[in-house]
Amino acid sequence: MKPAKKSRVPKLKSLPLSKVYQLLEPGPVVMLTTANKGRANVMTMSWHMMVEFEPPLVACVVSGNDYSFAALRATKQCVIAIPARKLAAKVVKVGNTSGRDTDKFKAFGLTPLPASRVAPPLIAECFANLECKVVDTRLVGAYNLFILEVVAAWTDPAQKNPKTIHHHGYGTFAVDGAVIRLKSRMR
């Protein structure tokens, strides 16, 4: 009989609190479009999460410093456009540019398409677009957190098995990897 192996007890190292966000990345990097006073804008966003399935509700944080914040607050409408890996360089450029003085659709070669239920445009290059209306602003003042209801959703069937990008902080991104399937009671 073999002697039992001693379990290795890891020696933990303190992590600066400023790096915690890198561990809890909420999902794929998306682009959020808004439209206010006839002018469309697009921004890059990482801080979002599903909060309900039906109707689909999404919580997202839009900084009060972002040009899109005022439009989202005023119109209560947006589109969450989900880009695939092939758009990663453009997504980062969009995120590093202010819409205050730049038409980011033109500057980065993004094609706006009309939405069916909201004023902000869809983005043709993205594999999915979610038309959203703001349904709860109670946490906007404290945390810049909007609750959105998805009122229409679109996918591009020509983009087969798109890989999303995930922000890990400081210019580091991961790309979707292998898919595993495990037994689940969710349908």
C-alpha cells in the first residue's frame, strides 16, 4: 500500500485591490451604440452582465465621463453589438477614442444599420446586435449602472462560430477557447 501523498498547501500572495477586476471579467467585450439629437455614437464596453432571462435584462456600467453616458441617460435606448475576434483591433480603437469630436463609425469603418425598435443603429460587422431600452436607472446616480431590457435581437448567420474577446486589463485580451458540455438542468 502506497503512503498517502501530502497535499500541497499553496503559499498565497497578496493581490493589489486595483487588479481584482482582472479576475472577475464579466463577459465578452461589446460595443454600445447610442443616438441623441440625430447623432449616433459607439463605445466599447466590458462591464455588463445578464440579470434575468425572460425578458432578457442586462446590467451595464457606462462611465459618466463617456460621451455615450448622456445619450443613454437622455434617450434610454441603445444597442449592444457583439463583435467577433476579427474586429478586436477596431474595438480597442473605438474604446480609446472619444465620440465628442469623432464620428467613430466613419473613423473605424463600421457600418450602421437601422434598428427595428430603437433609434441607435446596429453594427453590420458584429455577429449579434441587441436592441435595448433602459428599464431601471435607480443605480445610475450611485454606480452608473443601467438595467436594459433587450427588446429585439439579431444575429448574422454568415458568421459561423464567432469567437468573442474578453478584456483582462491593461491591453490584455483572451479569445473564446474550447467549448465543453456538462450535464445541466437549465434549458
